[in-house]
Amino acid sequence: MLCLSLSQTLLRWILPPSPKPLSISGDDNNTASGVFAPELLDQIIDHLHNDRRTLLRLGLTSRQTLIRSRFHLFCELEFKKDHDGDRQFSMFLALVEAPWTSFTNAVESLHIKELFYRRGFKYLPNRNFPRILANLPNLKTLRLTSVYWPFIPPHIREFFLQTNIMDLQLDSVDFTNRPDKTDIVEIFVRFHSSIKSITLYNLQFYDEPIPNLTQHSLTFRRPIHLTTLDTFSLLIFKDVWDPLHTNDLDITVESFHVRWVPMTWNERTAYLPFISRFLRLVGPSLRHIFIKLSDPYPAMCKQIFQYFAI
């Protein structure tokens, strides 16, 4: 009740009473100009960025407050399994597909976490994805977390691949049991050229040999900026990102996570020198190195640390 009272008081103070009722449609003729400059009103709304209830009320007050409130309400959207995420994400696509949609101009980031596992739930296949993409003109970041790539419906995967984003984040994405093992190649080939930064963390190929990407080496020769990279994910690219085999790699890395990978002796002999060469290559661009000391392989730590001198 206190929050509601403060919100109403704040609105009356900023937007003084008008003889005509305020219109939810945003009619400027029915909106008082207020006692503050628009820039100050924006600062007040920014200060309330975590107060969802007040932002919703401000969005119904006038067009002047609607746009800024929407930015904080819809800038970053997250769809999670434990919040009925599949149904919510499907409803979101339906809203974005509508020709009258306007709130989507505020959407800058989509985070999809643990979706596409739910049995019995089916995403409608007849979505108008060109319209959906057109209605998300300011989408800059796509983050996929704990997603099994083969379970993503083909038309949803196509939507992801066509998004005009600048930042792609793949965290714990599983590519296991894909016969051709070229999904990771498809990602680098198909994702939009507008991408400026990529996160590759804990990419997974359980119970399968690490794929050999040599025949696709040209795909990985383009300039690549990695915001985050870890040991698991790096090993997937052992055949295309080894400075020993090419001298034209243009790769920068901001944060590298040293996470010990269970290996046979022969694998350690082959892979650890590659990791060392790669770290020497990207060393000038590194800002952070994180080492997970809790991994249960203390007897092998000395050997791996010898290779991490950059």
C-alpha cells in the first residue's frame, strides 16, 4: 500500500492534473507537459528501474512515460524452464508476430535457459519469422544456456540463426549425438555477420570424440572476438585454432577459464601444448584468467600449469 501511495503521489507531482483524463492510448493532447524537463523525467524513471509495479503504472500514464518504462520492463527478457519458460517463450513469439506490436522495440537481450526439454509441448511451426525479426530491430544479445541443440525445433533454430545480433553467448550448450557433428560449424557459418563478440563456455560433446573440424578450417579464419572462453570449449577447435598449423589467426579473448578436462595420458600429451600455443597467441588481449582449483585432479595440476605460462 505504501508503494502504491508513493507511486500515485509521484505521478501527481510529475504530471499535474488536467481537466481531461489521461489516455492510455498515449494521446499527447490529453497529457500534461509536467513540471520537469523530459530528461529529468527519464532520470526519475531510470532510478525506478527495479520497481516493476511503478514502471507498469507509469507505462499507463502517458506516452512520455510509456517509452522509457518499456525500456526497463522489456530490455532484457529471460525465459527459464522453472518459470514455465516454453509456454512463455511461445506466447512471446506470438506477441512479437502480431503486426500491431510495439513493445518489442525495447527488447535488446534474449536469454533462453533450459528450454525445449518439456515433453508434450509443441511450438507452433507456422510463425511469420520475417515479421518477428523485423519487430525486434534493437535485439543485440542472444544467450542460450543449458540447451540441448538437437532438441531445439528446426524453425526456432532457424530464427536464432537469422537474428541480427551483436553478441552471441553459448553457455553449456550440448551437441551430443549429432551424427555429422557440424552444428558448431553451422553456428559460425549461419549466424549474422553483425556479431561482434562471442561467448563459448562449457560446450559439450558427451560420450563422443572431439570432432575434427579440419575440413571447415576456412570458416574459422575470420576475425573472432571471444568475450569468454574455457578449456572445454577450446578443445573443440583444436584442429582450426592451432597457431602451429596456421599463421593468419585473428582471435582475441577477454576472459579465459582454466577448467581441468579428464584426459588420458596421450590426450594430455596432444592437447596441452595446443592450449599453451593458443594462450600465447591471444595473450596480449587477455584481461582475466580464471583457474578452478576445486577440480579433482591435483596430481595433474603441475603439468597443466607448466603450459599456461603466457
